[in-house]
Amino acid sequence: MQVTRAPLRPQDLLHLRRENEAISAGYKVSRSLLDISERSILKVDLIAEMTTLVNTKSRVIEVLDGGCGTGFTLEQIKLRLPGKVRTTGLTLNEQHLEASTRYEYQIDEMIIGPIQEHKFNRQYDFIVDFLGANFYFPMEIIPIYGKILSLGGECFVKFPLQPAELARDQSKRCFSSDLGSYAKFFNENGLGIIQYADSGLETDFLLRSIK
Ligand SMILES: C[S@@+](CC[C@H](N)C(=O)[O-])C[C@H]1O[C@@H](n2cnc3c(N)ncnc32)[C@H](O)[C@@H]1O
């Protein structure tokens, strides 16, 4: 496994402390594909989407988990699509790398540190971000995903009703149940909506790079 690190910022230390408290209380930190499908509002079949991309691109596809925890989701993707995916996980937490190594998960690359500080050297064909970096800071993360998604690449993300980065400043609030404001934000970042589903509290999107 290739490992790279990006420097932590003050807000990441707070996030890490909360995450470690949740881990102590029994939180497992990386969902299975079944858990994601059950917990998601948009019942998207991630393996089916990735299989279509493999067939369209006729090559190994690059998959990024933008908040992978210990990386179980990526391990399952690798097992379901053997020889067809290169996997990269991103997490703030050094302990996730240790656990992933202990469990012998077959992950090609782990990036430890905030995505906002990482210098990407490749494009990704599928990004899954289930309650990962995007859920906390979508205004910062969607522009990054727009840049690193390959043309025609897809991205599955979950949005809260009000992102943490906007909660402090009500005047900046730009999302509502109004699909138009989301679509505008995505389009500005080279992304188009393929499918979405809204529970009133959270919204799941399957997006495609249209740049
Ligand atoms: C709540 S866990 C979700 C883990 C997994 N996706 C799941 O559904 O079980 C959030 C993950 O996102 C990571 N994360 C949050 N903000 C991040 C950021 N700015 N850059 C990189 N990783 C981040 C956390 O360290 C953790 O690995």
C-alpha cells in the first residue's frame, strides 16, 4: 500500500477528537456496501455504476473514498471487482491506517490528512463520499471533486440539511430543498446531477463530471 500524508489543520484536530470519542463508544468507522445501501436515501448500486464505468473506459478504473475510515468499503469494492479497480482512501485519522493494515485490507493507496491540503496527482473515475469530507464541508469539497473527477466519472455524495461550514454564518446558507440551488453549485464545479433523493434532513446525489 502506498501512503501519503497531508498536514492537519486546527479544525481537523477537533474533528479527530470527536471521531475518536465515537470510536471509543463502538463506532466502526467504515460501512460495508450493504450498510451504505441501507443507510442511503438514494438506493444506488455502487458496484453496478462502477461496472458500467469499467466497461465504458475499458481499463482499470480509479476509485476514491473521500472519508474511508478504516477502508472496509474499499476492501469490499476490490473484492467485488477484482483486477478492475485501483483504490485510494482518504482519512484524517492515522489510527484508520493502522487498523486497515492490521485487517490486511487490499487498498492501493491511503492518504492521511485533510483532502483540502492534499496535492492530487491523478484523476478518479468514481468517488464515493458517504458521510465523509463532503458531509462536513461540501462548499470546499465539491470544487475539489469537480477538479479530480475524470470526464464522465461519477461521484456519490450525501449532503446534510445545513453543512457545518455554513451553520455559523446564516447569510451564506445556499442549500434548501430547492434542487435548483444544488444544480447551480454543481454546474459551477463541472458536475451534473444523474440522480438524487431527499429525506428532508439529508440529500444523496449521484453526480457526473461534465467539464
Ligand atoms: C463518519 S466517518 C465515515 C466513514 C465511512 N465513509 C462510513 O460511512 O462508515 C468520516 C470519515 O471522513 C474523514 N474525513 C472527514 N473530513 C475529512 C477531510 N477534510 N479530509 C479527509 N478525510 C476527512 C474522517 O477522518 C473519516 O475517515
